[in-house]
Amino acid sequence: MRKYFLLVIVSCCSCGFITAQSIGDTLNALHYNLHLSDVNTNSKTISGYAEITFVTRIGGLFQVPLNLESLTVDSVVVDGQQHFFNQAEKTMHILFANPLAMNDTITATIYYHGQPFHEDWGGYHFSGDYTFNLGVGFVSIPHNLGKTWFPCVDDFTDRATYDVYTALENGLMATGGGLLTETIDNGDGTTTWHWQMVHEIPTYLVSVATGDFHAYYDSYPGLEDTIPIEIYTRPADSSKVAGTFVNLDAIMDFFESHFGPYPFEKIGYTSTAIGAMEHAGNIALPHFAFNGGTSYEALYTHELSHMWFGDEVTCSTAEDMWLNEGWATFCELYYLEVLYSHESFIQTMRAKHKEMLLKAHIIDGGYWPLNNIPQDVTYGKTAYDKGGTVVNALRAYLGDSLFFESVTAYLNHFAYQSVSSEEMRDFLTSYTGIDLSGFFDAWVFTPGTPHFSIDSSRVTPLGNEFRVDIYPQQKFKGADFLAMDVVVEVGFMDNHFRFQTDTIHFSGASGHSVKMIDFNPVAIMIDPFETACDATSDNFKLFSSPQEYTYPDTYFKLYLDACTDSSLLRVTHHWAAPDPLKAPVEGLRLSPYRYWQTEGLLSDSFKARGRFYYSQGGYLDDSLILSGNDSIVLLYRANSVEEWHMVPQEVLGTWMIGYIFVNELQLGEYTLAVWDKTIVSTSNHTLNDPNILVYPNPSRGVINFEFPNRSDYKVRLTDEAGLELGVFFCNGKHATWKPERAFRGIIIATIFDHEKWISTKKIVFP
């Protein structure tokens, strides 16, 4: 015992203590022969030995570190000789009398036993007569939990091959990744199950499960070879396997056609008490998912996608977990389009995107860049949900053909390696010829989400074509940042509700794009088909008769009271602050967080009411509604030129939560606001002075303006697109104005008193 401790002191002084975080910098494991000699479900213990072949990455080593948690090392043998070792917390060290040189190859055999560690999710579990490992922990930091059942280099970058031997009572079975190469009758009432993984994978992806399993065998005709399918369940669930995995071949078709050949020896699932976990070739899927139906199809699709995203190519650090989980989340959504319908994909992606915009920063404790997520929220909504929507945004940025081609090339190039977000960016940039620095800076390396809108547009007839000037605008949810090299789709709609699309490019807060089209568009919409995944939630619907309709994920409901001709209405919930008041009003605060927009083509017969939801809880309006002294109102403007003003409305609810109803829904923008009753009394204030008269309305020429008092008034007149038609001043109580040219449509008069906005009027020129 004295000699043991003396050698420890000498070794530590000679080389310094090597931390768990630097083990992968010290040595590279090449191969593990793992022998579980005894798995005892009564005492919940395991015993066995690990024969590890590794190569040193640095020289001068008197000690070789390995990760091992909660298990006790009995002895260590190197080259047939017993070696001293020490063990502390989650690390053990093999001690050498003579220093190892760089690139030395060593094979060490470590005998160990004990009760394995597990947290609520990850680790090595005992469940009745079954045992299984889950390779990562949500709470454990570092997350890798290969070390809970064998000594190893336990990180996301060290890769090795594996042979796993598990001895069990006859009649029980061990499952694992790779292929079952042999079963050995030990002649003592036990059988050893030998699974071999020939592809190099990190320790968290190797697996074992033991118990009374029923095996389901099938095969899939892959692009390169016929791939065995092996699914292991409790005997009572065996009849449910075929129904649960009825679409497995079609899902494999989807993956191979979009991302290349399946990268492992077999397609495997094992039923476990908890899960799911993407062990290479042996996915742990919870018992409840084997129900004979397709209700958990998305779950096993998510895990299967990890064979490409996470197992074949792995994130190099936990902070970059979106490279695994974000891409798997995208796959579990996008497969719906291929197997079912575009609408099922859009609806599911829209809901996921909305939930991310609403909750991710709350649940994860802040807005985080995808490549630098804190390890206490590695497996949070940012990595999964934001990651998945960012992948979809990248798909829109590159276009489907180039996206899937380049991602397949990325997987091939980095096969069985670990990568960073920077390496992904650089490879995709090189492969596509498109500089993706701007995209990755905005979507990956910066917290939050970009927000795109059209500030204004102008259509000019030019012969048989129409010139469309588009002025896009950018804001950002969650960070003080503006994206560069933005590429976003714009849709031009004709009066038959047909769309022609094109892309616009701009950088920074605003831009200007000119497009030539062959018809006069009645509506111009940014990202009409929901591909950009920016900070908006939107959808449109075509109506031809009265009905009630809730626009999904927008907090808006339409009550269509009259409609005899077809009308198309798009509703967008913007997850960004509305433009501010042009002339601030004391005691009035606009929402700093969200607003709505209504766009489309409405028939003359279209008459509708709108219901807008507000909530001081539920993550929505906490930053707007601060107390019972705040009186909620809804403001409206037709376009960015017009000032925000009140419209007739009814509030149904409390100061904290409820609905605001607008009886005459119009195209334009709506935002929540509050009057602070400690500053003003809402009964004495209005945002649209009713004492200002404008007549005749409708008008065919001269317009009269009657003001209640003498003052210094300014009236600005624009069309609905925001194009200025004129400005005049009046210091009396009456003024007139007439358009300089013949005009048909709606003129918006914005009225100021001493440069302070007081009213907005609409005048119809039939």
C-alpha cells in the first residue's frame, strides 16, 4: 500500500495531473474488446474486463488516463504484466515506470466490477430482468456516459472499433451495435453473445442490452447492399413490431435518396424501459413506442436519422449539439413531406417553429448561438428545435437540389469523423460555390432569429411588363444583429390567386430590389410559402363563403360574416417589435415583442371580424403588460407610411389575458399596446380624433378637412402602397385638397398637430 501511494506521488509530480477533459488530447483509443462476464439483475452489478488498444498523442507519459465512473478497478495488465494504477472520481490512471513516447501503441486489460452509474435518463440501467445502457446523460457534464460501463476515452471525438462479449444465462439474449458474429456456449449454463462494430464510433454510441428478447428479422434493399433489419422487443410486444415499423422501408428510401447509403452494418432497434437513444446500429427505443401503430413513427425516424447525423458524422463538442440533434429534428419533420404530404410537413414545421420562437429562450435560460450552447442546456429546445428550423432555412437558402447534393457530399467527406459548425460552413461554401458566411453568422453563430418583412413596394407599368420595386426590411429577435447576404423568396399574386415567385437579396436593416414581371400584382408577399423560418408565423387561406377560421400558430381567429366571391387572406404573426410611433404619445407603449399583418386580395363582399389574443403569461406579453395599471388596446395602420391609430374594438378578458375583437378587419398591420393608467386616463385620450371631419367620402375630386380648433396642422396624403401624393399645411379650421391627377383607389390622410400625429383618415376614390 505504501509503495502504491509513493508511485502515485512520483508519477503525478513527473507528468502533472491529466484532467478528464484532456484525455482525448493524450491518447487515441483504436479498439475495445469489452467482456461483460457477469450481469447480475438482483444485485444490479456488472463485472468484466476491457482490453483497450490505444496510441499516445503526446510523449513523456508516466500515466495513461481513462474515464470510468462508479465502477471499481480490480487490476490492470499491460503486456502480460500487472501494472499499478490509481482511481479517483470519474478517472483512472495506468501508471508506467518508464515514460511512453508519442505514437506508442499499447494494449491494456482492465478488470473491474461494481454497480454502474445512471441518472434519470443516461447511464447503465437495470429494469427488472432487463439491463441496457443509454450513452449520454442530460444532467451529467460531460454528457458522455460510455464510462458508466467500461473504461474508455469518453468524448465526442475519439473513435474506435468494438467487440462486445456478454455472458448471460441460457435463454437470455444480449443485443448490440454492428453484427452478431457468434454465440458461444460456455458449458456452464451461460452463453456469450459477441457483437462486432467495425466502423469507428465514439464511446457514447456503443451499446448493450440484456434480457428476454424476441427477435424480429427483415432486410432492406439498400443503395449499396442488402441491409439486415433486427428489432428486439419483449415477447409480449412481438406482434406489434410489424405494425409499428410498417413504413420503415419507405423511411429508409427517404434517407438514402436524400443523404446517401446507410452508413452501418445493420438497422437495429432494441426495446428499453426508457429512451430513445441513437446507438449505432442498435437504437434504444422505449417500450411504449412499440404499440403496433404509427403514432411513434416520428420518434424512431428521428433516431434513425442519427445514423447519418450524429453517428456517421458527429459534433466535435457538446456546445455544437445542433449538428446532431438539429439535423435529426429536421429529418423527423421533412420525412412527412416525402411519405405523406407537403401540407403535413408544413403544419408540423410551422408548429415546431412557433414553439421555438415562443419558448426556446425561456426554457433554455436565454438566447444562445447554435454552436455555443451551454452544457446545462445541451439537449434543450435551442439545439433541437432552433437547430431543425435553421436546417430548413438553409434548405431554402440553397434550394432543394443543391442542398441535398451538398449535404450528401458533406456526410461522405466527413464520414466517421467529428466536425464543428465552422467546418460544416467551410465545406458547404467550397462545395456549392456560395459563400455561406453571412448565413452561418446570422443563423448559427448569433443568438436569436432574423426577421424579414416588406416595408413598402411600388409597381410601375413598363410596356407589356411591370416593374416592381421592393423595399425589404430586417429586424432580429434575440440579438442586436443584422444578417448580411440575406436571400429570401418573394411572391407576386395576380387577381386569380396565382403566385409567381422570385428571390431578393439584401444586407442589413433594409434593401431595394427590382423585379420585372408580366402582370400587375395585386399582392406582394415575402416568404409566402413559409420556407425562410425567420421570426414569423404565417399562413394563408382562400375563402368563398362565410365561416370561422383559426389561423394556426398566429394567435388570430377570423370570423368571416360575408363572402360571395373568392378572397385570399394571409395572416402573419411577427415575432419582432412593430415600427414605433412616428410621434410618441405620453403614457402609450407599443408591444416590444410582436405584431400582426393581414395581406391578400379581398372581394368587395368580404366582411369579417378579427380576434387577437393577448396574454401577460404564456411567454407572450410579459414585457408589455406589466400590471393592472396597463390598459390593453389594439392599434392599426394600413402601411408603414401611416401612423398607428386605434380602430373600433372590444376587449373580452382581464388585464392579464383575453381577446381583442375588431369588427371591421382590414388589410394592414395590427399591434398590441397599453395605456399606462398611472400617467393618463384612457377615457380622455384617443389615437384618432373623431372631431376631424373629412368629406365627401367617397370623393371624385376636392376633399374638405374640418378641424375642431385653430392650430398648426400638417396633412400627408399617400396611396395604400405608401406612395406620397401630397402634403399641405393649415393654421385654421378648414382646408381643401385635390389630387393632381385622376386617381382611383384609397387615399390615406395622416394628420399632425404641431408635428404630433392625431388622426388617420381613409378616403375612397371610386
